[in-house]
Amino acid sequence: MSFLGERATLPNPELDANLDANLASYELQDWRKGYDSLRTEHDYWIDEIIGEIPAELSGTLFRNGPGLLEIGGQPVHHPFDGDGMICAFSFGEGRAHFRNRFVRTQAFLEEEAAGKILYRGVFGTAKPGGWLANAFDLRLKNIANTNVLYWGDKLLALWEAAEPHRLDPATLETLGLDYLDGVISPGGAFAAHPRIDPACELDDGAPCLVNFSLKAGLSTTITIYEFAPSGQILRQHAHSVPGFAFMHDFAITPNYCIFFQAPMSFNPLPFLMGFKGAGQCLQPRLSQPTQVIVIPRNGGKAQQIPVESGFVFHHANAFEQDGLLYVDSVCYGGFPSIDAGEDYREVRFERLDPGQLWRFKLNLATPSAERELLESRCCEFPVLHPDYVGRPYRYVYLGAADRPTGNAPLQGVVKLDLQTGERQLWSAAPRGFAGEPIFVPRPGSDAEDDGWLLLLIFNAELERSELVILNAQDLSEPLAKLRLKHHVPYGLHGSFTPERFGVE
Ligand code: CO
């Protein structure tokens, strides 16, 4: 299996027809319907349930993702530019309640009042009026659409390039920007991928939340933040690394924070001139290595180790064992971007590099790196049992394509046993489309895979979404499918808290 992969090939209608007829496990028009906006805000008990909700499943699943994919009849250029909408599923006593609400960011309210796009999107959405209307408008729209997390008695909607928005966890009402009790300043950033260390050695075994912010330029400043369960800041330190960096996620171990800096350059000219969004001005330089940046959590000096080139959005996990550092990450051969003239709804999946799960074995002493392919099936959004974050672990779950080879939309979930190499796949193909699974441990159990996977599926046949509950030990048949009264556009990330919000 080639990591750098076969590059995108020239158009070949015959090949395309073959792929469509014989290989595709889905219809593009089905997939596309999952990117229609959801304009209505709902609040109801889910009453269409196939199977049974486990009685022990108690707590709230929060999910975030773009809910509004067009404004005033103008579609956004990339779903990453869509306004954040939060969904909350509250579970308890075998029942489930659903609620969704948009994050009422300043830009959302302004654009809603104006009935048109007023801000440029990072991923290419432009204001009406062509490049002249967009040139030199460098205002960023904080769209709060990437993740949502309950920590320190606050529910926070996250978007990596700006401040978090605080929400009421019961009603999902937007309370405003949150500066984390003064840890970040107005205009500051806070990444959308916090990691929770389940038992922090620096805090006598208490859990702590680790996150970062980036300030990218000719060199990049990475600031690490660690917070107590109360929300209070425990540690904060900044590190400068050479070169431009676009890093969406990181991984932690008890002693380290680990980042993958892909070889990218940033040419801001087309952005300044109004031709492109800032995110479209990133150019991969695949002839150069990716730098793994290892930052000690105690604030010590950062170290860099080159590995083969590739692009990582998400890391599954990292751990320390026998003096080595292991990092498991979903890697792409190239940087997936949507150019100015293209429509993401017409994407040819089979022409893009699939995400695949790789293991990197790093020796900080030499320093050197080796890598090994763990899963070649196209996959994304890796998750695991929360008690194993940063520790040696056995099971990882990922959103996965239905077919074992090639690039395709996610249609199910794959469970990988890293000890035996055994795999289980549950797929909603041909008419179901998946995203990030969330693992919820069964209360009182200490088996690593004893729990449930919660997976939101877009059912194109019904044009509605359903929350699928799978037994994480045996994915063969869902325990329950909770049918919503409407669809939910494909989301990004979410989290589960054992606290039950939004129901009396
Ligand atoms: Co992400």
C-alpha cells in the first residue's frame, strides 16, 4: 500500500463509468442531499425507535457541524464555511430527547438580518460581487462549527481560528464569546481538538484538559494550555517552530504533546486580492518531509523529527512504551482542497487520496521514526475509550467507507483490534452516510471495548437522519436506531458527558 499514493490521474470517462457501475457503494446524489441546510430548530422526544435504547446509557451527546450551507440563495464554497449548529441528544431511562440550535455568532446574526453573505469564509466562500467586493477584506468569520465540549461547567462551541462560544447546556442558547477566565484575549484562538488526560501525572492523577492555539506566519507559535476539571488553568507555555504550520489536531501522552507539521507553504496574495479563501492559499510541498513536533508537557524544549510527507487532520491516540513514542494518525497523501471554480457537491471521491490509519514509532533519543500501515480502508474521525487517551490501547473505532479499497464517503464504522489485527465493520451502505462515532463506556465496566458507539447516519432514502447505537463489542447489528423527524447536515465533531442536560 503506497502512502504517498497514486496522484490524481487525468480524467478518464471510461474508467469513471466503470467505477460508477461496478464499485461505488453509493449514489452521489444521495450523498449530496446530506449537505442541505437544516434551518429549523427542534426540541422533542424521539419516538421513532427501532430496537431498544440501553437503559444504562445516561448522559448527553453534543455534536457540532455546519447547519447552514447557503445564505440568501448563495451556497457556501466549502462545508467547513457553514455556520455551526449544535445537536444535543439526552439519554436516560431508555429514552432520548433531541434538540438543535445554531450558534448565534455575531456574523450569523448579521447575515441572518441582511439575508446575504457578508463575510468571506476561510475555505473559499466569497461575498457577492466578485473579487473587488472581497479584496482586502481580512475580517474572519468565527463560525463556531467544529467541536462542542462540556468542561469546567461550561459548554463551549469551538472553531480553531478564534475564541470559543459559550452555550447553555440545557437550552443550547448562545451566551457569547468565552475567554476561559482570561486565559485567551479578544482575537485569540483556541483549537477545536482538546484532549482529556484521564489521569494526569502532574496533578496527582486528576483528569485535565489539554488544548493548544496556533499563531502561524514565517514561523509558528504553538501555545499549550492545560485546565483542571474546574476550568481553572494549570499550565501554559509557548513554543516557536520554524515555518508556516496548519495543524488542526494533536495527540497527548502523560509527558508529551505531539503535532504533525505538514510541508506547506502559504501564499496570501490570492486571499488578499479576493480571488481565494485563506485556506485555499495553502500549497503542499510533498517533496519535503512532515515534521513531528514533540513538546514536553512540563514546558521543556520542543524537539522535531522528520517523517515521510503526508497530511494529517486527525490523530487517533499516542502512547509511551519501552522508551519509544507511538502516534496513530489518519494520513493523506495530499492536502484535500476545493479550488475556486469547483463545487464540493460534485466531488469525485475516487480521484482523491483516501485517509488511512498509520502508526508512527518515534525514538526521541536517536532521533528517528518508523511507520506502519494499520488500516488501508478509507477512514476518518478515529475515537477510543476515554480512559486510554495517551496510554497503550487495544481498540480504535473510525468512520469508514463501505468498500475496502479506494476513496469514498464514510458509510459506516470500523473497529480495529490493534493487538490481533481483527476488524469489524458496520455499514449503512448503500443509502446511509456516516461521520464521527463516539465511544461511551458502560458504567462500572473496565473492559476496554465494553460500551456503545453513537453514530449519526444520514438516511438518504428517508431524507432524515438517525442516531445508531452499536454495541462496541459486537458491531454486527445495531442495538437501536433513533429516527429523527428531519435530517442533520453532515457534522464534524462531538463529545459525550454523563450529565443529562435539557430534560426535566
Ligand atoms: Co477535526
